[in-house]
Amino acid sequence: MSMRRIVALLVIITAVMTVVWVFSHNKKRDSSERIAVGSIAPEFEATTLEGKKVRLSDFQGQIVVLNFWASWCTSCMREMPLLNDIQKSSSAQIETLFINVGESKATVSEYLKDHSFSFPVVIDVTGKISTAYEVSALPATFIINREGNIRKAILGEITDFPLMQQWLEDARNPN
């Protein structure tokens, strides 16, 4: 087999294993603990690609956009330029954190370099963050308000820049 085929096969196997892992590790919770709009966003601690430790609580008082993605996810890749534009145009009171689900640091770094994205990325290697947010499919995006509550959960590809801006504006309002 050629090297190109071997690499492609390894990428496919890794993607399938990641999806199976995410599905199998999504713990069932009782209805009072389920992630829902209005619920408190689960706390997490992780390290960005640059080596910076981040916790969700570090962003208290800011709007936070969490986007769960993978480089093999076609919908994730289509929405990435829009989310990059949102991240670049956002005020200092909005923090965007991209959470890659299960890929290697080298794969993620290469993808970001190839596409000239410079947003902050955490790799959820163990699946703890995606499990806490009950992510069962990609992409998944959560908008968290200043009080730390989930204001919007978007499952699937985001395609509408003005609508995303409206959701962020809605998250500014405490109601």
C-alpha cells in the first residue's frame, strides 16, 4: 500500500474511533443534571495548544462561545471561517474557545496552520469536556452568558453570521 493510502486509512480509523469514543462515554444523567439552555455551564480546566491553562471560570463576567469540532468533520470545517470572523470581530467581553474532540496536537496544529486560523484551541483528548457538555455530534456550539449559564446550544453547522451575532447579543441580556 502506498504511504498516502496508509495515512488516509489511519485518519479514517482515528475519526471513527473518536466518534465511537464520544458516543460511548456520554454518561447518562438524571433529568435534573442534563445540559439545557438556562442551566449552569459545566466547569472545566484544559490546556490550549500554546500551553496556557484555561478554566471556564477564568472568563466569568464575559460571554463565552464554546465550539466543539474536529478536522474530519465537514460541517465543522464549513463553519470555521464564520466562527473565526465572529472571534475576530467580537468585543473584549466575548471569549471564544474552540474545543477539538480527540485529535492529536500535530493534526490540529497542522490544520490551523494550513487554514491561517489563530483562535484559541483546546484539545479534548480524554473527552471529559465533551462528555460534560453531552456532545454527541459535531459541530456543537454553546453560548454562555456572563453569569455562567448556557444561553444557547447550537447543534450542527452555523451558517448565518447575523444570526450568530444576534445570539451573542441575546446572551448579553440577563433575562
